[in-house]
Amino acid sequence: MVTALCLHNATLLNGYTTMKECGVLIQENKIIDVFNEELFEHKKFPTGTRYIDLKGAYVAPGLIDTHIHGIGGFGTEDCKTSSILKMSEILVQYGVTSFIPTIYASKEEATIKAIEAIVSAMGHEKGAQILGLHLEGPFISAKRLGAQTADSVSPVNLAFMEKLWKASKGHIINMTVAPELENMRDLALYCIGKGIILQAGHTDATYKQMVEGIQGRIMHVTHLFNAMSRMHHRDPGAVGAAFIHPELSCEIIADGIHINPEIIKFLLTCKPLDKVVLVTDSLKTTKQRTKPLMANNEEVYLNKCFYRKSDNVIAGSAMTMIESVKNIVKFGLSLEQAIQMATINPARIMRQEHLGLVAPAYDADLIVLNKNLNVLQTIIQGKIFNLKDKNHACHH
């Protein structure tokens, strides 16, 4: 009977550092120890431990996607528990061990149905763990819709918000709002009381309104540069506020389309690395093999990212988290920076302190990558998925 799992002869990628010749000991769903390979022959392991020689492959924390609408033909707009569970299964292939399903702005009935589908899926995952849910609206600006629809936007309405909170059974983790909306302070205070993390996005806020939002603890920025007021030398706007205020954290979509790669490099010269988070903002059509391609109930087409067919507006990315990590390296940044932005940064910003590091007492959510950064294994709560190379497993 297997009582523990030991991954050894690994190259450990923890975001901050890379360490060669390391081992990781997992028992049940927790990391018990991380040790130098020199100790392997002399270390005492629990009886029944399974040993896997990784032959120098990378071991990193599992990837965390905090902004994702769907993948593989399944999305939150389906308002089906089965769709959320399929997202969980599919994400394993791409090294994602936990995610926050993101709901588009929509009318009350559809929003509540989408929330209920996510909540009913929690605890029944067969793959990536659902941390909670992200509401991308409905309290956003009609002037900065992006791919959202005008009829889904709502003025701040605390009674509506209370209904959403009750439907979520306390599982709303983060919410995208426009700081400039009337009565936003009341909404912010409500969300602070519930522990909801507020993000500025789909916003036409002036710089002054962004600063007022910071005072109301709107401290994270949704897909920086996209669907927000741009930086101007007379009014820095939402983008300028993200650059000027180091306390603000932000999402970036690293597909090379949503943001020019040089701007990503420039951002990291201005902003602390621990304040930048990789997200996919991927649509249900990402990796979908059949047509038509529908996202948020509208037809889209693929040209490196997805565009809405009716007006050619960018609708979201076609990227996975592991592709995002690869892109960051391709853009000329370090692998350590890429891993940090995809693991420990989102974990800390979303207050998931048990995730994001390969270290004792953290959850046993890990990925094994080859030198080309392809996923060989995904380990979630100590369970191994996606073992592509069975020769990797050899008993000690």
C-alpha cells in the first residue's frame, strides 16, 4: 500500500530560485519535506513510499488561473455543473492545479444560475481544484465593455449584490468593478465585510477615481491595459495608476496580442514582480475542436486570440497557463519570473496561503516539466495525473 510519494532527482523551480538535485516528499495531500538529493540514500521514508526518479526534470508549484471563462468547449456561461467539472478535468493537461471560474457580466437570473453551477461543482472535481468564483461585473463601465455586452451592465445595487453573495454560499473570491461608478464606496465596504477581493477593470476611471478606489481597497487590476482608461500625461487613468502605485497588483494576459511583449518587460521594470499575475482569460472555445466557436453566447473567430465575429473586438485569449509561462520566457524574461507570476503571486493575492510553493506544509499541488516546459505530470492533492512517460516511474 502506497503511504507516501517521493519525487527525487528533480530540479526544483519555486519562482524565487532554481535548485538542482532536489527531492520532494508528499504524504496524503501535503508536502512533508523538500530535501537535497545527497540525503536521499540516507533519509528515512515512511513504509510503503512510492519513489519516482525524475531524472533532472523540473518540479514546480501547480499553476493557478484566477481569470478563466472556459476551455475545451465548456464554459461558465453554460450555467451547468457538468461544464465546470469538465473544465477541471481538461485543465490538468495544461498544468493547472487550481482555478477560479470567471463569470461574465450578465443579467440577474443568468448570473445566479452560473454561480450556482460553480458552487455545486465544488468538492466534486476530478482534476483542478475550484477555489471559488470570480465575478467580472456586473458593476462595470458601459464605456469600457471589451467583449462584455451593454445589456449586462448594472449600476451599483447592493440588493443585487446580496443575492449574488447568497447564491455563492460565500464562495465569491474576487470581483471586477469600475471604481468610478456611483455608490462604489458602499459596494466596496460590503465586499470588504465579506472578504471579497476587488479588482479594477472594465473601467473608464480617472486617476483620481482610481486613487479613491485604492482607499476603498480596490487593490488588484483586471487584465491590465485592456478595457480600461489609458495613460495620458494629463490624466494617468487606470493604466497609469497601476504603474504609479506599487501597492496595486495586476493581471496580465501574456499571449503577445493583448499586450505587446516589450510592454510586459517595461511593466516589470516599474512594478514589483510579486504584484504581477499571469492569467489566461481563456474562453470556452480555447482548445475546442468543433465549430461554431461560441463564447459568451456570441460567435468568435481565432486569429492568435479570439475576436467577436460581429465587430472584431478582442473577446479573450486562446492560451493555457503553461503556454503563458512559455511565452514569458520567449519574451526574454526568466523562467523563475514566469513561475512566480503563475503560482505564488496569484496564491498570495487571492489569499490562498496553502498554495503556490513547493515547501513543507503546503498542499501537494505540483507539476513536472521537461526542459521544453511541456507538462509530464500534474499532481493535485498528492494524486498524480497525466504521466506521459511511464519510464519516469522507477522504484527505489
